[in-house]
Amino acid sequence: MKDLLTKINNAATQKFGAQYAEARAQKLYKTVLNIKEERVEAAKQGIENGVALRVLVNGAWGFASVGSLDDDILIDAVSDACRMAKMASARLKTPIRIAEAKVVTDKVVSKPKKNPSDILMEEKVKNALAVNKASLDFDKRIKSCNMDYMDLTGTSYFVNSDGTSIEQDKLYVWARITASALNEGVFTFSREEIGSTAGYEVFDEQPPEDLGEKVAKRAIEQLNAKSPKGGTFPVVLGPNVVGVFVHEAFGHLAEADLALSGGVLADNIGKKIGSNLVTFYDDGTIDGSFGTFKYDDEGVQTQKTLLIKDGVVAGLMHNRETALKFNAQPTGNARAEDFRVEPIIRMRCTYMAPRDQAFEELIEGIKQGYYFKSFRGGQANLDGTFQVGIQEGYEINDGEIGTPIRDASISGNTLQTLHQVDAVGKDFLLDPGRCGKGQIAFISDGGPHIRVKEMVVGGSA
């Protein structure tokens, strides 16, 4: 494969006028399942092979993708990419340049205890049905349960005209379970995701029956919950909610391409935007995390990237192009969903660093407030405003956890909220997820429990 991709890059630089060329190939095996109410709605297995070709010609990018490994087809494709780049360069006001990156030759091999490609489809279906059945059998008020499962195994290849050559195994196991409950006109919803880059042993660590019961139990408990009183309150956020806040409300702002597009962080590098307790990282090196990999899709080694240190913006997530614009180093955040698309800046494992307080210390002293344990969705804007829906929450009354609540949300401005963080726990938890930014990327996020002095809570009047 290396020889083939090198040949294509050489054609781009020596024959078609590219100043830089890279070829990214994949040979992947994928399984997808959908189980609904103990019925197998879909069960698919297939191979996804292809090559992505990207070239830099006269300061403009050109890109082509081909679902073939045929020499002649690839040569034609890279010729087309170079021609498109030349046409684009004529309309480009500022030529694109990319930062230097270390030349690497490496082979990255995954060593799972249980490789999902070795697990029979019958076993995967059996486990998925067990999740579904456990949820539906938990309580007669559970009305529906759906499970989506996906695993991906295989190898990716990256070769560029600088001399980098990387062969890297890929392994992802992911599932999402959702359940709904209905009683006396009250409808509730619960969801849970699991994911690992370690292997299929994730189902040994989290047995199917336990997963199904966990999702069902949350939906049932919410039937007796009440809507929160809307207004501004002190809140304690669990790691699951902290993670989505870090990812949605701050993480996207710290992606350098979005910062250049008008995000509020572009003018705040080196400035204090949060309390002294706020330290954020984006890290691609955590073993087994759903956002872990050794090299990104530009051949740059992943790393632990400091985003905020003690409330001060310390850096952004970069690819080679934005790194040069910010006079920074590439951080290993260039990721592509597959060979069909170009790499863009994406998060990996984004989290808040823990401090030293116990959970009991976070809630003591709160006369009236809320504890939000898990989220149901979130979104943020480039101006820093955000909103996060809560699927599991509780009142806090006189320093004690009280009545469960449902249909709550939190909202505000990221920079203002970070200044309101006044206590950070010593625990730490990461959750897997999938992020959409025109493409799907597998990520993790999380952190400790934290306390926010004032936060806008959506609920009843």
C-alpha cells in the first residue's frame, strides 16, 4: 500500500504541479445493528475500502476520493484534484500554507482482548437483544426500547510527499440504547451510550442486562419527577453534564477553524475567561477512550492539548493550516469520517481537570438549587451562548439531594458561566459519544462534579 500511495503522491508533485500531496487509504470492516422491541430491524456487515487524495497547488487545496485501489483510476483522480486546485487558486486572495510537521514512519497495531471482527454476528445480535429485553422486562410502564450498535475494525494508511508513512489499525465498538416510559399521560425518555477503542470486552465490563436495566430504571424514575422551577440557581453538574458542556459550549469554540470563523475565543488567547478552578484539555492519548488514536488524518501525532489553564485560555485545537495562521504547532486534531471527505478540526477526548472536593462538599451550603446528573442533548453558538437539556436531575434543599425533576435545561453564555464555577470535585469520569460537524467523529468528554454559583435553569414559571 505504501508503494501505491507514494506513486500517486509522486505523480501529483512531479507531473501535475502540486507543492504538497497526501494519500489516505482505508481497508475497514463494519457491522451495524438496530434492535427495536426485541426485533432485529437491521443487521449489516460490509467492507469499506477507498482512497482520499489531497493536494496543495499554487496555494489552494484540491481533493478527490475513489472507492478503488486501481493505479490508473487513482492517477486520474489525483490529476483531477490538481486541476481543481489550480482553478481555485486563481480566485484565492490569500494562498494557503501549512505548518511543518515531523516526518514519521510508523505502524500502529491494536491488541484487543476481544476483537469485534472475531465475534460472530449471532453473538452480537444475542447481546443486543439481551439489552433490549432487559429494558422492556424491567417494568410494564416501559413502552419502547431501541438499540443501535456499530463496530469498525481494519487499517488506515497515510502517506504524504514530505516522507511520512503511517499504517494504523482502527477499532471502535459503540452502542446507543434508548427507552421510553408512559404512565397516566406522563411520557419520559432515557438514553445511554457506550463506546471503546479497546475491544468487544466492553460488554464484559458493562453486561447487556445491566445496560438495559440502567436505561429503563432512569425512564421509570422520571415518571414521578416534577418540572423544575425556572430561574437562576446554584447548580451541581455531574461528569456527564460537565462533559457535554465542555464539548458543546467550549470545545467547538476552541476548534481553530471555528475560532477563525468568528468564534469568541479568537480574541481571547491568553486572557482570563473563567475562575481559577477551570482547566480544560483535549486529549487523544487516553488509553481505551473513544477519542483516542495515535496519529490524525494529516499524519500528526496526537497529544494532550491544554485549552484553559486556571481560567486563562492557553491554546486551540489545530490542523497544519490553522497552526501556521496562529503561529502554533499542529495538535493532531485533523480528522475525517472516512475516505470520502477531507479532514477537518475535530475534538478527541475533551474534559475538565478535577480538583480536590468531595461531592458532599459541593452540595453543602446550597439552600435551594439543583443537581443535574445526565444530559439529553446540547447545542452552542459561535457567540458563546449554549443550551443543554437534562434527562436526570434532582432538587437540592438545605444541602441534601431531594425530589427528582424532569424536562429541565440549562443555558447561558460560556464565558460568563466559567467565571461562576466556584467548586470542583476530585472524582473523574469520561463518557463516549459521537459529534457532528458535517461529518461524524467518535469522541469522549467528561470531568468531575462541579458547582456553578449561578446558572439559568429552564422549567415551569
